[in-house]
Amino acid sequence: MATLKHVLILGAGFGGLASANLLRKSLPPENQITVIDKSQYFMMGLVNLWILSGSRSLEDSQVALNNLENRGIRFLNDKIIDIDLCQNSVTTKTNRKLEYDYLIVALGAEIAPERINGLEVNGGFNIYDAQQVRNLREKILSLKSGRIVICVADIPYKCPPAPYEVSLLINDVLIKNRTRNAIDLDLYVPTPISLPAAGAKISQDVVDLLSDNRINFHPLNKLREVSDKKTIEFETGNRVNYDLLIAIPPHQVPQVIKNSDLVRDGDHAWINVDRFTLRTKYKNVFAIGDVTEIRLDQTITLPKAGIFAEGEAKVVSQQIINEITSNNNNPDNSKPGTSKFDGKGFCFMEIGNKKAGYVDADFYNEAGPTARLDPPSEESYQKKLDFERSRLNEWLL
């Protein structure tokens, strides 16, 4: 008789939800699948843009994660405080100790605004916090003149097009509010081009799009601090005044991962995995999504984006399914036909007025990463709406 297995999934984002559902559909029901997340609800990060533009409310966008129970997936609303990779166990804040046969780490990246002196205390808005985005929209609508600054504090960060979408959507909000001509829009980034992972061509296309909408782009400006006098200072010594500051805060690996052996080798700030199988150095332990770092060369890494977490989840789930259903516990999973992540993905770049560009990328292309940006269209905007709806239906509804 086959030994029944327990697959434990840490995190209920794109990667965690995709993994849980794929595993549940393919594994015999006697095998247990557990998802742990500190949040009670799931909401795609892209919804923050719709809250900003006024087309969606926070309350209408959250879906309860305990819906997983209706699919035969155990859900625990709890915080993970310890991962013991030698004992194959995880401990939570409520003192639950869960043992696993397979572990999928999909905890994502933590936002760390405290790493920039003055950012939190001096009123900078965090675009990844839906509650703050709601307040940000009201601030934008009440501003009659002045300067709005969007600033990328550091790299990497979630969803590389996000700051550009934010600036274009704010531009659209200001136009509709009839205050655009009295307000300057400036975007500061620490990189030499807008989207290094996508390459020079798409980066220039993005900058041209900003320019067409009178949004000033300032590369090579790494944020140092935010003062209480509505001034930001960059590491170059450059100082800029603002009336409203919107930040892409620094990102970091979650503290529980820092405390584990997954990143203690000193060479990685994020979890190191095999780029094709997403296996860590520990048997039957996988990591997917934003919590990982997959290097494409010395300077470029695979972007942190939900579409890649979903693609990685499919690959990891298939490996686990193959092993459990075939009783094959080869730690290298090197048999022919092993599922491999291909480095392909896509995203939408919203510009306002119900239009979005479409980015299609192949980061594992043998000749080097390739990417294509289709011009903004209503069709791509509709595809973005359909993308959210289809994933929610597939994972939770």
C-alpha cells in the first residue's frame, strides 16, 4: 500500500494557490494538502491600480481564503514563525507544529519601508498597501497644484511595470479631475533604464510613453531619505521637493526565511533554487515566486511577478504529483519527462482610460532574454480583467 503524503504550502499568493489547486485535482484525496497564510483574504496586487483609478473598491476585491476548504484543501490562517528543515516541520504563532513530506515555500517578498529613513513617518504612500492606496486617491483628487513624485526606492520589487502604471494612471485621474495642467508628475528610479530585465527597446518604449503623457523620467536616482520638509534626498546628493510622495518601498525576504537555513549560505538575499525545477538544496523542499532569486546573468534576475509564481507552481506541482503517484522518491527527480520551468511569462501595463499594453517575455531564451511590448489597447485591458476573473474562479470561487 502506498504511503500517504502531506504537502505543506507556505503562502496563499499566486504560487501557493495555484500549487494547492493543481495538487488537489491530481492527487488521491487521502493525501493531505495544507495552505498556511497570515491573511484571511486574497486579492491580486493589480487591484491596487483599480482602487487608485476609482474603478474598484477594496471591499469588493477580497476573496476569503477559507474557500479553499470547499475544495478539499486545508487552510490555516496563521503566521509561520519557524521552519525546521532537518525535522521536516513548520511551527506557527499559535503553536501549531506541522510535519510535511513535501514543502512549497511561496511566502513572497516583504515590504520594508523602514529601510528608507523618514519614508513612513513623513507621509510617503506605499503603493502596495491597498488601504493606503484608497487614501492616496483622495489626496490626489484634493490636490489642486504642485508636484507628485513617484519613487522606486530599490530593486528588486514586485511587478516591474508597477511604478510606470501608477504614474500613467495618476495622469489619467488628474486629467479627469481637470487639474493635470497645474500638477507636475516626476518618476525617479535607481536603474539606468526603466525595465532592465525587459531590455533597452522596451525600456525606451516605456519612457517614450511617459514623455507623451508629460511624465518626467529620472534614472539613476537611488533614494536615501525622506525629510519632514517634503523633500527627498538621493544617494547622488540630489534633493527634490514634492507635494505628494508615492513610493515603491524596498523589498526583502520574510524574516522567517532569514532565520531559516534557506538563505544562510551568505551568498543569497533570497532563496536559491534550481532555475528549472525550483528545488532547494533540501530534499522535497521547493520555493517559488517572489521569495526566490533566479539569476539570468550577473546583473539581471527573473522579475518578481505573479505570472512567474504561477508558472513555477505548475512545474513544482507536477513533480510532486509524479513522485507521489508513481512512488518515485528520487531526490533529483531526474527521470525522463521531468516538468521544467521555461522562464516565459506576460503582464499587462495599464495606462488609464481603460487601455493597457501587453508585455510578452521569454527570459530563458538561449540567445538571451527577449520581450515584446504591444501598444496599449482596450482589448489588452479587457484581457487584464479576464485574467483576474479566471484565476479567482480557478483557485477560490
